[in-house]
Amino acid sequence: MGPGAGGNAARDAGIRAAAGNLIALLDDDDVWHDGRLETQLNAIRSAGLHDHDAWIASCSVQVSRSGQFVDVWPHDVYDEVRPLAEYLFARTAARGGTGFIQASTLLFPRWLALDVPFDAGLRFHQDVTWLLETVRQHSRLRILQIKAPLVVYRVGAASVSSAIRADASTEWALEYVSRHSRRALGDFLLTQPVYYARAGGNLPAALRAVRLGIRRGRPSASAVAYAFFTVGRIVVDRSFGHMARA
């Protein structure tokens, strides 16, 4: 492993080298609040769970853009009633952050990540892929998400998510999200790849994601509204760009 090997390669190497029983992740552009680990550990112990059990602890995040706090995600924490894929991908509102679990919030037993390693071949959607695969392999897995925002999650031009290509996100969804419900697939395709397409000004990629989401999924009204609004913004951005160059 060396520079450019990717986040999952670094996580896997750190997990294998760790001497303790628990692993807590932190991406290099995020920040933990004081007391993050203590609060999560107290929640785990209160739930009667131990290091040898299958569990993952998470929390909410303060979203920071350009140094300013703009929101707290998720708006509704995971309650273990819905399947994880439905919580993460099925939209209940047009705005973002309705279902959200991020890498820098994760705390879990080391043995769990040795049993289900992070896929070093993935360069994006890494944490959510691991979560879905861990749930698939461990039917008794507990996921406890604390409502308190204990992590600062930085988004913007320098973040890894900003470099994701819309078409790559679409292909990921067709492989991983299609294993779940048509609602989850449709909502994901009409939101995430479309968001990345707008960041890259890629109208064809946005339209492809929308077309596949409607044809192969069953998107909610919230996802449809988000997609058409965002596609419209891409068209407007491209039009102004052409006018500026004329």
C-alpha cells in the first residue's frame, strides 16, 4: 500500500495493524468532537452489547461547507425498524440528509472488519458498501446511531465525494442497490448520480441516471422532484456557460 491506494486500503491496513478490540474511523477532512467515543461506547454498553458481539455505532454529523456549518445530518437517525438500504436510499423528503451514515462516525469491533474487510478496489461509496455487506453477512448485527452530532463532516471541492463521477455512481447502484428494493434503487439513481452530474456539468450522465431510475426502479415523488429540479439547474448552468463563451 502507498500513496493513492485509496481510503479502503488505508482502513484495512490500519484495522489489521491495530492492537485494540475496537476500531473508530476518521477521514482526513473530518473532525471528531470531544467525547465522541465515550458517548458511543456508553450507548453500546447501555444496549447490553460487548466487544465480541456484532454491532456498529454511528452518530449524527455537523455538515460544514466552506468553513460554515450548514446542517445536521441525518434528519432522522436509524431506528433498526427499516432495512438499512431503505433508510439510506429511500427518500422521505426532497432535501438531502434524510438517511445518512458516514465513515467518520463509525465505531465497531475489530473482529467484525476482519471478518468483512473493506473492499480496497472501491474508490467511492466505500463506507456504505461495507455497511450493506456487513448487514448481509451478519443477520443479527445491531446498528446504533446516536442523534447527537459528534463529528464535523466537511463537504466541498476538496472532499473525496466531490470527485465521484456520475456514471460511476450509477454503475455502483446497478450492482449494489439493485439487490434491494426498487424504491431504494430508483431514489438513489434520481439523487446521488444526478447530484454528481451537476457538480461535473454532465447533463447526459444525469439524464441516463434518471432514465434508469424510472425504468428499473420505483422512485418516490421526493426523488423525482429532486431529479427534475437538479437537471433543470444543469441545463441553466450550461446555458449561461455557453452565453459567457459567446
